[in-house]
Amino acid sequence: MFIIIISIIVLLLIIIGSASLYFYHVAIASADKAFLDGNPDLAAGSDVGQPLEDTSAWWTEQAFEDWSITSGDGLQLHAYYLEAKQPTDRTVILAHGYSGLPEQMSGYTKMYRDVLGYNVLLPDARGHGKSEGKYIGFGWPERKDYVKWINKVIEHTGNDSQIVLHGVSMGGATVMMTSGENLPPNVKAIVEDCGYTSVTDELSYQLKRMYHLPSFPIVQITSLLTKIRAGYTFNEASALDQIKKSKTPILFIHGDSDLFVPSEMVYTLYENGPKDKKLFVVPGAGHGKARRVDPVGYDREVTQFIGNYVKYI
């Protein structure tokens, strides 16, 4: 009987270890994320009567500069920089989502540059696009990368630089995690759109929703594996903990039909956010679809919020 029990325990450990290794390669390792293709949770809110303008052609016509920095752990990171039509000290740094690319932020780029008159910087997150990296940090190591991008903008534009951070999905989590760092006063406002409270919360939710599995102990073992391979744990990668330290005004945006990052998270984030903050929830919008469902309201809320903190001279 003792041998049978030991054998069962060993078998369970092998199964859990294999599941954690699989989960690491699927979620953390920088690789093709085909599992997202056709995910109905990402399609929710796509069917709207007035779709957004197609800005893909506009994107290809822009004269982007290639910028680069070296991360604290030695990675060469890339970004696209687009100057405003008129000289300005206002710059927005846009953060794309999980497995995304800067060109998927073309609509936001055009709005900030052509309507609001901002310079725009669009980093490739580590492990994405032209940036080096063998893993995805879900915003945690990226927060230090963004501090470097902020400093590079100040170096380029001058000490009077006024900077806005705006991120969607993982990008939303990235800018929230960045908000808890010791930022220069040049960072005037942050817009986070459908970011998650923490990596533990999001991966636990997805493990249950996509695989119908309990989070324990797979998330915990995968977190340990991530610490060994990528240098961070899921518990420390918390946007919630970071915004509690933030002194930068934050606009929290979410769709109330978001099934990928549940909308409940935004209320927790908002309640724990800095003194200067605002909440904008879009009815009927799925994950990352807030601007698609209500483009007028979205741009109005963003413009009014950042306008409270950025000077237009």
C-alpha cells in the first residue's frame, strides 16, 4: 500500500510538473501564441454599428524613427518614434498588448499625433517585434524598460517634457506597474485600458476559463519556473500593489463585457488608485474594444483627463 501511495504521489508530481512546464511555454515563453486565435473572449464586443477608421494605410505612410535602448538586464529594445506635426514638448508613450505589435496601436497613434498634437513613442515590449527577449514579462520587467524610455524622451525633448503613458491590456498593466516606480515629474498622466490586477490573478482566471483547471498548484509551480528562467514571480508582478504607491493621475478604462480580463478587476484597481483618478467603463465592450464600441466617448474621456495635467502652450 505504501508503495502504491508513493507511486501515486510521484505520478501526480510528474503530471503537475508537466502541466506547469506546458503552461510556461504557452503563456510566458516568447513564441507564437496560436492559442489566442479564435478565442471568443477576445471577439466579444467586435460587432459594433460604427467600426473605427482603418488606420493601417495611415501607419505605413508615417516617417517613423527607430529608437533603441539597452535594458537593465542587457537586452536591446526597439521603439518607433513619430514626431508631432508641430514642435511640442508633449509626448505619449503607447504600450501594446500581449503578443501584440506597435502597429496595432495605429488608431491611438493617429489620435494623439494628428488630433492632440503629441509626439508618439511606441516600444516593442521585450520578447515582441524587434526587441530582444525570450520571455514575456506581463508588464513587470517592462516597467523598468519604460522608465528608461521615459528618460530617453526627456533626453530627446528636453527637461520641460510632458509625458503621458497609455497602455491597452498587458500594456495597461505595464503602465500601471510603471506608475509605482520613482518617476520624474515629467510624467503627467497615465491611461490604462483593460489591464489586470496582477499576473497571478489573470493567469489563475485564464487557467480556469480556458483549461477548466484549478490555479493551485499549477500557477505556483509555473511562477517558480518563471523565477528561474525569467527572473520574476507572478506574485510580485502586481499592478494593484504598484498603483497603491503611485502619485501619477490615472484614468482607468474597461469594457463591462470583457471576458478576457474580467471587468471586476478595474473596480479593485480604481478603488486602490492614486488620489487623482477617474473611471470610464464602456457598456457592451469586450477586451480591448472600449474605443471601438464608443470612439467618441473614449477620445473625449482621454482628452479631458490628460488635459487636466498636461499644459497646452
